[in-house]
Amino acid sequence: MPEQITNYQCPNCKAPLHFDPKLQKLKCDSCGSTFTIEEITAAFAEKNQEAVSVDQAKAQAKQAETMQWSQEEAQHLRAYKCPSCGAQLVTDETTAATSCPYCGNPTVIPSQFADDLRPDSIIPFRNTKEEAVSVLKKFYQGKPFLPSQFSKLNHIEEIKGMYVPFWLYDGSAFGNLQYHGTRVTTMTRGDDMVTTTEHYQIGRQGNLSFDRLPADASSAMPDELMDAIEPFDYSEMCDFALSYLPGFLANRYDVDSEKDADRANERMKNTAIDSLRATIIGYTGLVPEQEDVSIEPGLVHYAFLPVWLLSTQYNGKNYLFAMNGQTGKMVSDDLPIDWVKFFVYFAILTAVFGLLLWFLLGMMV
């Protein structure tokens, strides 16, 4: 009888298969065999199709009999039977790829990719878990105001590689900006200091085109972190295949493209304003009088993009880090500050600036 989920196992020894970011192939950690995406896609095509064709209504009814949850909780949970060990896997309603906590087999839920739920494309992982840990340590070193013990005592609680669903928006923005600019000059005439202020009316108009501007489509992902790990290199984007998922987690989207479009349009608007405003130079002051931007939407693409999430704990507080699984860019949502370090640095900077100013004034006397 076909199951709702597919376990990706080595065709040679039946051990778990994982996608290897370095080889860009699936690898068996038991016998060492490697397989291309195309080989595994063909090998598991029938199983995946059978999993999609399982009567979902009957499957959900059977799950309800075994799940000891309240009705409200059960609405957002799904239970599946692991084809390898028979254990029950309980996931949330958006989980599309995970692993069995009992036998460790990578598990994909093909029904989460049926019809319009299937991504158009994917960027495969390039960075490994070990590289994510190494980049995190270097990230600490680049933060001079971190407490000295942070990198030593900030224990990593969890590391997970996840394909995050993203909407990618094409579009264009037309900006019509008006500013009031001033130029202030000061000169000495005899014993008098004369200040002249010139006033200008400044206008800028222009079009900007956007190609696949990303906005994460998962309510579980912090938008600020997902925006911060950009950019992704779209030249490595390829057609989506389930065979990229074994060994990683994945959630299907639960924020639709219409809702995410508001975020994307706001980013287009702000980018257009910043780009046009950057062409206005040579003014002492600049006050906006009009910043009108109209957005012309284009195509919307659905893609899975690779992200490493690292959860750490320090002094009883949790900290979340995210790393671009393709480029290795690391970001964080919050970091502690050693205020003693901060004020010492500020005092040294103030002293250096004071000495420099004293020296320059002395040269003028």
C-alpha cells in the first residue's frame, strides 16, 4: 500500500541518502555511493507519484484516530507513517521535507508540492553544516563590542539547513521626486564672517526595473533575517526537483503571493527613491517635498532558497543566526553588547579626535 511520504534511501544498500552541497549529488553515508539529481529523480518518480495519489481524506481520518491532540491543534498538524521503521511522524501543516527522528531517513512529502504548490525553481545548498559553524565563529570575531565570553559560552543549541519558500517578483517602478535643496557657503571679509545660503528646486524622474526581487513566503521565518541574507546568485538557480531536498528541511509557502506583494512593492518603492535621490549631490541640505513612486507589477516566481539557521544560547537567552546557504553570508537578529568595551572605545575615539583637533588648531595659530 503506498504511503503519503517518501524516504530517500540508497538504491544499493537502502541506507539514508543526503544531498551533498560540495558534490552537488546525493550521497550514501553508509556505502559511499553517489547519484545525480536526474538518477534519483527517475528512481523515485513512481513512489512520489503514488504518495501524491494517496486518498488524502482517508489518510487524514486515519491520522485523527491516532493523534492525541485537541481539535484546534490537530487543524495545524499532520501525522505520517515512516515507510522505513513504521514510526509516526507528526509535523505542522506546511512541512514538506524533514527526517524521521527514529531511523534518521530523509523524508519528503510529495503532496506538499502538488499543482501550484510546486516551486518553479531552486538554488541548491553550496555550504555545509561544518562551514556554517566556521562562519559563525568568524562572525563573532567581526563584532568588537561582543562580551569576551560570548563566543566561548554561547552554545549552539540547534543547526538546521532549510529550503525557505520565496516569492520572486519582477516589476518596474517609476519615480517622480521633488526636493528643496540648499547650499551654504561661509567666507571671511575683513573682520566679518559672511554666510550665504542659496535655495534650489530639484526634480528627479526615472524608471527602475526589478528582476526576481525576493520576499520569503513562510510566516515562521523572520522577515528581517531573510531580507538581510540577500543577495542570492540567480545564475545557479535550476528547475525544482524533489531530489535536492533529502538531508534538509523544507516548508511550503503559507504566505500567498498577493500578501507578500505589499512587502515587495514597498521595497521597490524605497529602492527607487534611494537610487534617484543618490543622483542629487553637492547640497548642504535636502528636504523632500514630493516622493511619488508608481509600481508596475510583472511576473511572480515561486522558488526554494537555501538557508542555514543556527540557534544559540548565552546567559539564558536564545539568539538566532541565519546564513545564506549559497554565499555564506551570516546575519543575526540580536546580539549582546559589552557596554564597558563600548564606552572605552568611545573614550579612545574622543581622545584621538580631540588631539587631532588640538593639533589642527595649533597649526592655524
